[in-house]
Amino acid sequence: MMRSAGEQEEPEMGSVENPATVSRRGILKGVIITAGTAAAGLGATWPAYAADASVRATSPDGRTVLTLSVVGGALRWSVLRSGTTVIATSPLGLRLSNGTTLGSNVTVTQNQHWTINTTWNPVYGRNSTVTDHYQEQRWNLQDTVSGARFSVQARAYNAGVALRYVLLGAGTATISDELTAFTFPDKTLVYSARDEADYIPLAPGSIPVTGTSGTDNGPLTDLPLTATLPGGVIACVCESSRVNFPRMMLSSVSGQPGTLSAFLMEHTARGSGPVATTSTVTTPFATPWRAVVIGSTHAELVDNADLVLNLAPPNALADTSWIKPGKVFRCELTTAAGIQGVDFAVARGLQYIEYDGGWYGPVTSPARQPIPEIDLPSVISYATDRGIGVILYADRAALGDVDSLFALYKSWGVAGVKLGFVLDGTQAMTNQITGWAKTAAKYQLLIDMHDNIRPFGYERTYPNFLSMEGVRGNEQFPTATHNVTLPFARNIGGPLDYTICYGQSRNKTTNAHQMAMAAVYYQPLNFLFWYDKQTSKYANTANWPGLPWFNAVPTTWDASRTLAGSIGQFVAVARRRGSTWYLGAMTNETARTLSLPLSFLDSGVSYTATVYADGTPGTSPYQTPVVVSTRTVTSAATLDVAMAPAGGQAIILKPS
């Protein structure tokens, strides 16, 4: 079944027959039923079939196939891309606290399937229109030991696959573990990182043991988790629609060198919150989606990241007119610095200033009163009169009653809140994070959350939740290799707050490399000039030829195209706002030249290309100058983009 944007659709339910025949016939012929409870299999009973069975969800382009199977009562899944194994046959299931293991002894009671094809328009994003086109297979299952009923939803998109569990029946259930496993083919490398560490490429079974006695401890890695597979396919494991559920990590499995298994966090990410070994939910209940974003090339993987958003709940806000992504400048903690910051924002095309930790005194004290050095009403008034918003930092321990705090900020005219030392991980912390986003929306406040919080598509549901950290960003001054890993890993799962530094002597990259990040990375709330609290640094603009790029570059887009890329080596991304394209290219510590066809430009239109490139390499990468040039190009042209070691290019392509 197909639908266009705005149309309602009734899903298609497979006829009730022996599921053993499904694998031979592929997709079942079906009958139309009303979408809703019946379509989800809730409150219905069906004959059970104990025979081995399998069904396949196939992507609209036919390239990607997710297979669900029951063999000897055990629930399994596998994924192929153009005939190549992405996920070999792997276990599925949930373990309940009462000892029931859903997935080890099951019978299939019903199969349903349907195809959805629609589009939707995010409030902001990498693209102004998102296509949601997939085939879904839904198995209703029964545990033969306990009689418990549950279902598995499996979807195949052109961009990848996803699955989740639905606990059926009315009541409660307590989940102690998730048994989803990801078995990769031989010679797979995964890019593993925990917290804000560097990414390490290694075999799935070789994740290093990390953690302490106060945190989750073991061979654990955070999501998103990217895997490069034999034959050139690349896949990124993400989660979406995490609501009232702990965050998932992945763990190496002893004796299974190619397998990673789901691990539901029991501690908060940095171990300073309460421990929770189980999660109690009200049923019916759907777990988060386990998504595998897939690219036949590394560049295609980056362009398929909207899969995570397609799996998230739709926008919950009736009015989003007040939600304005943009660029931010962090000010020193005085009134004068705030005023200067506003003037700098106006001059540099920024949308916000921010007062970070310390504006209200010790970071754990109540965040309700500015220090004497800041006349906050005067700064907010000055900023508002000039179209600049003010964002305030608040440590998690300084929030107190969030509803009254956010109401106070709203009364002051504050535009948004940057929350610090957020503890992600347990079910309770997931609920607190989503609760903060909801409460902020109630008072029309933007939210940026910091520390080891990981994306789960919630920026679609509450689009005021603009950004989050969960990344080794420029506060750590990482390597160029790390920087060109992020587009294929952490940024696939959702927006990141990297804090771009221009003209910083501690950078391990060139200035052009830093500039290119503003187009390469998806970060709707983009903190620029992070360590440059003194605006006087840029008073002589002739010394800083890259400033016009930062003046012009947006943070959200109408269209995005990844032109080239290889994880940990190089990347080139072009993004369009209106009729102007912004192209960023970055390399690791190896100098290289990329030949980039400009076929994404409108045919028959001439464009002025303003190129910000690496000059002659300096003694250290940050000493490499930025050289500016212009040329006229068309869609028939190919640009040779030369980059110094740890370098990059930033290019504006504007219709002449």
C-alpha cells in the first residue's frame, strides 16, 4: 500500500496461515483492517503455529532485506544489503525480572505486513523534506512457557533497517535485560568509543573493558556504533524513540568474536546517580527502535541519517514558530562582556550569546540569581532589541524545581537553557531528560544538553531540544582523524555540540578544517569561537580571512549531499539553504586532493564559488593560513579540493 503526504492509510494484515509458508511465498496477500489496536495485534487471539518460520521485510529499492525467523522456538534476525551480509543470524528477545525469557521458546500467532510511503517536513534539519518509505513485517508471538504475548516490528528502508519489541496485554512488566545481538561478518571493524573518548577501530569481540565500580563495567561501547564490513558496506547502530527506557550500549560477547550484544545501562553514564537493574513499564509498551543505518558507500551512510528521525515520535508541539536554530557566542561573566557579545553576534551573523557556568555563582548552587558582575536584565534587554537571544547555563544539580525555574527564565526573556552534567543511562534519567525537554517547550525555551548524553531522535518529537554533547569535541582539542570519524559515527545518530574553535593555537588542525566543520557536522545550535571570549581578538578582520564564512553559514538546511568520504580519512559534504550551497571538506593528518563533481548544482545556472582553502602548511597545523579565492562554476564543473595535513576547505556556492 502506498500513500502520499497528508493521506491516512490502513495497514495491511497478513492472512492467518502457517508462518512456515511465509518464507517460501515472501510477502503475504492481505486484507485491509483499521489501523490502531487491531493492527498492532492488541487484544486479539490467533491460532499458534509451532513450526519453524521466517518472514522478510524488503526495502523499497529491493537492496536491503531484514529477515525474522524462528528456529527450534528461538527468535532470530539477519540483514542483507545487495546480497552481502550486514547482520548474520543473531538472537532477539527480552528477559523479564520474573525469569521469563521472551524469544527463547516462542510460537508465531500472527503475521502482519504493510508498506508505508509518505513525506513529512521537520521544523529544521539536514533536509527540509524527509521521505518515510518502508516495508514493515510484524510478528505477534507467544512464549510457550509463560503464555506471555509480545510482538516484533521489523522495518526495511532504503537507508537501513530497524526493529523493536512490543509487550502486549494490559498491565505492567519489569524488564531486566534485552537480548538483541548484532553478529557481524568476519573482518568487520567497529569504531568503538565510550563517553568522550577517541574512536578505536577494532574487531567486535575486542571492545576494551571500561568503567569503574560505580559505573557500568565491562567491554562496553556507546551508540552510535559504526561498523565497516567486507566489501565496502558501512553500517551504524543507533537507537530511536527511547522513552521510559534505559539507554542501550553494546558489549562484546565472550567466545563470539563477531558479535555485539545489547546492554541496558544500570548506572548513569558517569556513575553518580542511583543504580537500576530493572525497568518497570505499563503495557502495552514498545521498546526503543534498534536501527542499523546502512550505506553501500561511506558517503551514502551520512546521507541516510534521517532514518533515526523517521523512527521517532512525530512533533508534539502545536506551535514551533519560536524555535530558531542558530549560532552562539559564549561571553565572559560580566555585563560589559555580554553587551560586547551582543554587538559581536550582530556583526558576525550569530543568533545567540550564552553565559556559561558561573553566571549564578558556584555551579551547583541554585541557578536563580546572577552574580553581581552581571546585570542580566540589561543584557537581555540590549540583546532582545537587536534580535539576539540569550542562553543560560544551568548545572543539573542547580535546577531545583524545573517548572518554576524555567518559568522564571521565561519571565526574564531568556531564549534557551544549556544543561550541564546531565546523567544519561537509566530509565529514570531518560524520563528526566525527556521531561526537561517537555517543560522547556512549555515555556518556549530551547534546550542544549551536555556531557555524555546520546541521541535517540527526540529532536523530532520536541524540536526545542536542539542539541546535545555526547562527543569528544573541541573542548578536548581532538585529532583530525577523530574529526573525520564523527560524520560517520556520532553525528549519524543526531545533532552534536562540538564547539568549533577558529584561530586557536591549541587546535591540532588547520583553520580551514575548523571552518569546514560548520557544513560537515549537523549541529543546529552551533557554538562558534568557543575559547574566544574576548571579541577584540577579531577587531582587525584582515587577520582573519575566514570570518565571512562564519558570518554566512547557516546551521540547518533545505538539502544535504555527501560528496565523498571514508571514515577516519576524509569527508566532503554540501548543504543548501535557499539557493546557496555551503561545502565543507576535511582530511585527517594526510594531505589529499578530492575531485568533487558539482552535479548537485542547478543545471544552466552560474555560481560564484568563494573558496577558503589551506595555504602553505605552517610548522603546526593551526599556523597554516587561510587563502581566499573566487571562481565561476556550473553543475558541469569538477572542483579539485586540495587540503593540507589536518586541513580542509570551506566553499560558498552562490548563484551569480
